[in-house]
Amino acid sequence: MNPNKIPDIIVGRLPIYLRALQRMADRGLKTTSSQELGEHVGISAAQIRKDISQFGEFGKQGTGYSIQFLMDNLREILKIDQIWDVIVVGAGDMGSALVHYQGFQNRGFRVVMIFDSDKSKVGKKIGEFVVEDIVNMLEKIKSLNIKLAMLTVPAVAAQEVADKLVVAGIKAILNYAPVSLNVPMNVKVQYIDPSVHLQRMTYYL
Amino acid sequence: MNPNKIPDIIVGRLPIYLRALQRMADRGLKTTSSQELGEHVGISAAQIRKDISQFGEFGKQGTGYSIQFLMDNLREILKIDQIWDVIVVGAGDMGSALVHYQGFQNRGFRVVMIFDSDKSKVGKKIGEFVVEDIVNMLEKIKSLNIKLAMLTVPAVAAQEVADKLVVAGIKAILNYAPVSLNVPMNVKVQYIDPSVHLQRMTYYL
DNA sequence: CCGTATTTGTGTTGAATTGCACAAAACAAG
DNA sequence: CTTGTTTTGTGCAATTCAACACAAATACGG
């Protein structure tokens, strides 16, 4: 089926490359090299070449890479040559910040709905959205065929809500709740926990 | 000095273990095993044992680990057997959410100040804090001997602000701006970019 | 057209990380 | 006290990941 499985660790670096390329393009640059790109993202040139070459031959010897061409290809590889609808679950400060976040534009994502179980929040406006009741979540996810969710509920509720998301057909969860989630193998989870990230640095102080 | 250097990848898992242990302790549990902990965090029991054994012998054969004892030791290893003062730079939605975030309590951190360069934000109240002018940042960081910063400024300003933080003596930056930062080797950076995290998952859809 | 300088893609080597398996320790039950 | 069960810590093997180094392709200046 899939001839050569790409390691997660390589896939994980592609968005970093893409982000740096996007900034180069914004500055009006047309081409770059693995060397230059590597200096921007703090990764060795050899590694960048190997990573990119897993997916095809996108560069030219002597010249390097066309920034636009490489961006187009990375977007297609990452399946963000389209806009994905994303829901936010949990209408607290973090959920609100994500609704207002401008950084999804041009990166492949669009927040389309925000849910909460707290009746005092349901019906309130956050940005351009009205907070929806979580009891209607399954139905809404299914009818809009949404695959991505960002989870910003309290830790104690996170697993329970994640289970509901999985049942509703969500395939990828960006989890802001400070707990590890248990989900089926075919559902991906990425974790964002500021305390964990800070703790990874205090060790070195 | 340090006889055996611990790989970053192991250090990176310790906060995950600690977080799971904290939840076990909250539920009143007293002991656990590498097996049980592994099921909670999705990591093999053998790996957890190896990781922990890098720092000493904290378990008992036949019994497993005392949750409280292991937590105490992990906290000491990660140097969070103290409360670190952290500043927020950038008083937008994300900076505001971080100021209000309850998840730093009991995890080793405390937000003590928030800065912005936008004169229309300086002086405004966010939570219990008044937004400080970024021109006073160096002085404040030095006088309070702050080592940790969370960066929530726009991408175009991030490198410039990071440079200032480094000059001021900041040793660890949690960067929410969607750019790779260039900092001296003795300064650590961790990245949080929701778009990057989502893009790491769309590949698999 | 020729020589020099770049830069990719990749085969090979080396390092880092993970998985396996088991002796030794601790406990529980009878 | 003995036997059976649990579980750690770790040596060794296997796998994964990163670095090195270079042939081949391209560009460019004269």
C-alpha cells in the first residue's frame, strides 16, 4: 500500500520548514538553499535535504530550492493545500484566545465553532461566534464533517470530552488540557501544556 | 562536574511523568508501577524505568514507586522544588490568557508581570497586573532576577524582543510567536504554534 | 567553451534511542 | 520458612536517527 512510511519525526519538521519558507516568501525571496533554510530554523543542511528528499526531488543542484515550489509541495504533503475547519471545545480564556487568533489564516485552518458545557457560557458571544452547547456537539461535528478539534476544557473533563470527539468522528485533537489522552490509534493528539514546556527548560537552569 | 549528561529527549518526558503522578496523587493513590504509569502516559514501561533510573534508584522491586517520593525527586531534578517567576511579553489575547491561566499553580511557576510596546495597552489592567511598558523591561527583569519569559508578540517583533530578553538575562523562553528564534546556546527555547501542531496531524488524515 | 563555485540527493558510517529479557529484590500467603 | 508473584534496574541487541562526504548537476564569469 504505502511503499515507504515516513517517520513522525520528519513529518514533524516539515511545518517548521514551511513556516520559515513562508517568511522568506513574504520578504520577496524567490529561492533558498538547505544551508540558508537550516540557519533559519536551527537544523543542519544535510538533515533538511534528507527530510525533503523523502517526498521527491524538489531542488536543483547549484541553485537550491524555489521557495514557492517547495512551499506548494510541502502544503500538499501536509494536506494543507485546503482549509480545514476546526472546532474549539471549552470557552474559557484559552478557547477565547484561539477563536481570536489570527495565526490560522494562510496556514490551512479556520475556526468554525466553539462549544462549552457550562450553561452560563452557552449563548454568549466570543468573537463572531455564539458559544454552542456541548450536548449538540456530536450532531454538529458530523453534519459539518469536521475532523480537527482544539480542546481547552479543564483537566478533569478532558478525557470524557475527548471520548465524545472520537465518537463524533474527530481524527486529530490539539489538547491544551494538562493530561495525557487515551484515544484510538487512528486518532492523533498533539499536546500543548505551558507548564510542561517550562519544566523542560528549568532542568537546564 | 556532571558525570553523565542526560539526553534532552529523556528530560522532556519527565514533566509528563510528573503530571500523571500528580493526577494519581490527587486521586489518593500512594504507589504505582512503571507498567501503570506507562498506560497513563502512553509510553512503554521499560522506557519509563530507564528514564527514571538515569537519576537514581527511586523504585522498589516488587512494589513499584512511591508516588509522593517519585514526585518529590522529579521536582527536584527539574528544579521546580521552588516557584519560578515568569514574565509575559505581549499583552494580546494569548498574553492575557496566560496571565489568567490557573495551570501554573502547583507546577512551579508564577506570572509576575506583563509587558507590551503598544502605548494603548500600557497601563491597562490584565487580571491583577498593570501592563508595563517594554522600555522598562530590561531593568525590571534584572532587578527581579527573572530567568523565564513567555513571548506572545507578533511574529515580526519576536526576534527583536527575544534579543532584548537575552540581554536582560532571561535563560528560557516559551515562544508563542510563529517564528524560529535565534538565541545563544545557553538560552533555551520551547515553541508553541497551534498551526504547526495542527499541521503535524493533517499529514495523517 | 572551459574552469570554478554551488548545491542537491544519497550511500555509508556513526550515534542515539528504544526494546528485550532476566537476575535480584521485595512482598504476600500459607 | 518456603514458594510464587510482582516489579525494578540494567546489560545487550535491534532499530531509528543524524552526520558525513561525495558524485552529479547546474550556474556563472570570462
